[in-house]
Amino acid sequence: FFSGLGAYLTMGQTLSAEQQKQAEEQLQKQSEVVTKLYSVIEQQNMLLAEMSKTTDEYDEADEKDLEHDLSGESEIEGVVQRAGRDRRTREEAVDPKEKEAGEVDFKVFEEDATEEERNFMATKPWLGAMAPPSNFKKDPAWDEKPNIALQLEYVYGYRARGCRNNIYWVDESRIVYPAAALGVVLNLSNNTQQFFKGHDDDVICLDFHKKANVVATGQVGKTPSICVWDVDSCQELACLKGFHKRGIISVAFSADGSRIASVGLDNNHSIAVYDWKRGSCLAKTKGDTYRILEVRFNTTKTADGNNDIVTVGQKHIKFWSMAGGSFREKRALLGRKGRRQTNTTVAFTADYTLVGTMDGSMYIFKGRRLWEAVASHTGMIQCMQCDGVNVYTGGKDGKLNMWDGRRFDKINSWNMNKQKELPTPARNRLRAVDILGGKLIVGTIAGEISIIDIASHNMVSVVHSAHHGDWKDKHAYGELWGLTPVPGQKMVFTCGDDATVRCWDIVNRKMKSSEDLFCQAICLSCSPNGMDVAVGFKDGSFSVMATDDMTESIRVRQFRQRVTCIKFSPDGSYLAVGSADSTICIFDVSDEYSLMARCRGHSSTITHLDWCSHSKYLQTTSAGCELLFYERDGTQVTRSRSLKDVEWATQECTFGWNVQGIWPKYSDATDVNMLALSNSRKYLASAEDSGCIKVYNYPCIGSGLDRRGKLRYRPDSFRGYGHSEHVTNVAWLSDDSYVMSTGGADLCVMQWKVV
């Protein structure tokens, strides 16, 4: 710049004195502009340095853990994708127009393809492998609704991931918490459950008002709803929707229970306050572009517990006052005692507002000014509760601390990592805590709900257990796929991405045993005598364990890719194992599971397999929608129609003559994940991506599929709702008294009583 200035001045020697003066004035102005620009740049550099100073001290593991919250980017993307798909729309039981069409005699239709036909599949390779049994005559009663129903009796699950402060004491014998798309009231005295079923997607926040005896729950979805319901009857009292988008991350009752504050998952993390009894929105505003994690009504003695709220989140602590239909916001004053960081939870005593932070500090505010910062945990504080005298904090370090509510001295501490009942050695992060009558109820990321007796300083018991997914994956939480009943007993085994296999006692409604695995597991099968269970793993191996003590007898590594399905033959002599490398291997059980045959012919991942009743043939399906048949020596049966009269011991394959009617409208060939034939061979249960469990009469044919995969009409069915994600597996107990199901990302095992 200055070299240009010199040249310009040199050139200015040829100008007149007046022109030279004007040029010098112009250059002076330009010099002042450059000086101001340098000043702005220096201020920006200082600001960036200060921001770096406040964020560089974060523990990288804490940041990854925060990504596991529902407000994290990866989870938001999943919510948006699912919300845009509208996958939760529930279809009608039977379309009257379809029934009026009548029988079509399974003919091939030649008219133009409809939208439904185009959406189902362009090619349907399994159609050519289907054939009606000899002397087939359809019974019209097959298309009617079954004369049985499923009653949801128990849910083994708890929504811990992406949530906090979502378990509450109802009274001395009952607690309330969310699981999948349900609100669950668990009676601890007799281990029974009641359910609120007003939601149709993941319930991700919950608050309970103890004086009014009402619960508020919020869900994810394109147009999410807040439901207010009675905790005794589990009946809906109000449903609030229309303002929030994508999901509702936090709800809170006002001091008198007449109002509800909520925070949404939209880009502005909008805040609303409702009069829930009238169903009206009293005020709404944009919250912050940074993530808001929790909202609570301010119940300190200097605030109005029905009009003042506090929100906390990423670089966010704000105090709000509602007046008329608007909010007035004020930021927290941190001074030199605090620093700008992510704040995860908020609670109140009579005199102080308490905020849990990512670095493990408990910020104590008088009004909105930070009074003290108390080092509380070595990891971020995830939950906080006050009982009027003491304060209870739970952290990522797996510890629950008890503090004096006036001096904030630590009174007591419990290390939740030391529980012998936990089925995994990983660190146990706390997610929720509540206090009643000297007993604490605690929820952890491991899916466990435990009781602590403060007076005795002892853990009373783990009152509820569940699968918890994969903690190591920062972008997802893992899923639950493996399910198999134990023949002749009221027990089932499950396995999933948490690398555990668990046995559930259906009669006593509890987890009987659990075993840590060396690898994530996908599928299970119990031997016909009920003595062994075979487990398929993601690393391409399988192992066989004893059902009584879960000791491993053998492990076989045969495949390059994951094992996707596994099944013992009805006579117990063989074990068929399918994998993602498009092959099925048959092992000889009596010869220490030596490889007996290899079945080839599929072009993609094996999805299902069934043995025939006399253990001679296999039917298998793949992700490429192929339906192939094999002899047990591995020889492919190319003339599939020769097996049209074979009776299959199970019916897990989603393609076949007897299961043509299972497909929902506008579905594709992946929308039904599993089928299960009852032991009486009268009913067929299906697990769908829509979160629905259906029960049909068997065979399930409807009008039959034409060449384009079109069903002119569908059989009627019973439908059970409770799962919030795709239902991955379904199975009948050996006496057909119960149906069990597993949810993919909701990680719940559901127990349905047949009535």
C-alpha cells in the first residue's frame, strides 16, 4: 500500500499544488480506512482466541457423549428423514373397496401398473418359485380377522439415550418412565406395568407433577405431540401439537401444574408455554440457534413458578419471564467464576438455581448471577434433582452424589459402576434420579433402573433391566435383532449390538441371566431339546452356549461377513447358518458342528431360512428377493414346484405361497422383517418397519400376488402398537400363550399375552 502511495506522490509532482493537496487528502482517508480494518481484524482474532480458550478444555469423550444425545446432529438427521417419510401413518384394517373386488383366482393381470405396484418392486424373482399346494381350495375364513388378540403385558426397556431426568416416583410402590413409544408405569410391589399408548413415535422427554398426579410426555416426528395423561388410569387428558417440528426435547410442568413449557428440535429450538387443560398456547418464541437441552419452571422463592422458566444447553443459560403472549429473556451472568460451555440440566432450591455443566461443575446462581461453581463430577453432569433439603447429581463418571442444599458440601456418594448386577463392565453413566421417602430411583445409560436406600447406604436392587445398544459408536446406538424362545419353557433369549445375550423369564417378568459376548450378535436359535442356544455374530462366526448357565461349548468361524440367520433342524441333528456373503452352511451337530454342506445360489445377503418338518429341505430368502430351496446336503432344488406340498416346520421366510398377503400398501420387499408361525399352525405374526405387529390367520394369502406384485385385497389382521422403531423380530412361545417382539433402535423386548 505504502509503495503505491510513494509512486502516487511521485506522480503527483507533475500536478498542480491544489490537485496534489486533494490527492494527499484522499490518500489520508484511505490510510484511515486501512487502519480501521486492521483494528477489526485484531478484535476478531482476540475473540476467536477467547472462544478457543473456553472450548479447548472440553474432554473429547464428553463431546462424543453429547453427540449421543437426541439433540445431536446425527440423531437430528435421523428424525428429519423419518419425519419426512411419514412412516407412522397407520393403515386401515381392511379397505372396503378391496373386499368388494372379490376373488380373482390368482390370475395374471395385464392392465397398467399402479403407483402401489411400481413402489413395491420392479422385479420379483420369488414369484416364479411359488406354487399352490395340490388340490388347493381357499377358505374365505382365512381373510377374516383372527379370533385372538395380543395384549401388551410387559416391556423390557427404558429410554435412556438422548434423555435425562425422565424417571419419577409416583408413590412408594410405583415409578413412571418412557420406553419406545410408550409411557410406562411400573408397580414395584408386584412387577406389573400399565401403559400410555397415545404416542406413535419415540417418547424422548417426560415430566411428572406429583400434586396433580399427571404426566407430560413428548415425542419425535414430523408434527410431534405433547400428551398429558393421568398416571393412575393412563388415560389421555390433553394432546398439544401443531407448533413444534421434528421433535420435543424437553417438557416441564409449572409449579401449580396448570401449564407446560416445551422446547422443540427445530433450527431455532423454539420454546412454548401451554395451558394444557384448555389446549391453548399462551406464549411462544425462538429459543436459540445453539442446542437447548432442558427447560424448567423457575421455582426459587424470588421467581414466579408459573411464569418464569430457565433453559440450558450448548453455550446457553437463559432466564425467561412470560408476560402476556411474549417472553422477556436475560442471559446468565457468569463473571469470572464460570465459563461458556455446554450446560446439560437445571434444578432449583428455594434460594438457588443449580445448573449441571459439561466439565462436571455445578453452577449455583443467585438470581441470574453465578454465585459459586462446585466441582461435582469428573465427567459431565447428566441429571439433577432436589428434595427441598438436599441436592442429588448424577454424572458421566457413573457416580451419584448427595449435597447439602445450603452449604453444598458433599454428604454421600454412590458408585454405580460397581453394581454386580450390571451385565456389562463398561462405565455406567447416570441419566435420571428422583427421591421419595428416603429412597432414590436411578436410571442409567445401561438401561438399568435401580433403587438406593439412603439410610442404609446400600443398593436395594436393580428393579428393571434392558438392552442398551452400542456405546462405542458415536453416530448410532446399535439395534436389537436376535430373539428365540426356549422350547417347552416360558423363557426367551435375545441378543444385540450391546454384545450381550440375555435370558428373560416370562412368568416372573424379569431378566433371568445375562452373558457378555466377545462381539456384537445378530441372531439366535434354541435347539429342539432346549439345552443349547446358537448365536450368530457380526464377525462371521457363531457359537453354541448352554441355556442353563450360558457357558460356551464351541465357536466356529466359517464366513467372511456377518452371520444373518441361524436355525437348528427340527430333529436337532443339524444347524443351518446364513450369512451376508450369500451362502448357507449346514453343520453336523453330532460331529462337533463340523461343516457338512454349503448351499450356493443366492446373489445377496441371506435374510431368512426355514427347515421342513422332517429336516430334509431348506427354504431360504435373500436381500435380492430370491426364494430358493435346498436339500440338506447342499444341493439346490431347481424345480421348486416339486416341494409345493412340503410342510415347513417354521415360516420365517417372507416370500412364499402361504404368506402372499402380508405386504402393507405401498410397501417394498424390506418392510416386513420377520414372520412367525404359531405352533398350532393357525396364526401368523409379522414384524413390520412401521412399528406394528400383525397377527393373521394362516395361510395368509388374500387375493394372491399377481405378476406385478399387486394384492387386489388383503387379509384382515390384529394390530399391536408399542414399538417406536422398526420391529425386527417376533416369536411365539411353545404353547402359543405369548408373542414376543424386539424393536430395532428402541432396544425394547415386548411381551404380548394372547387373549
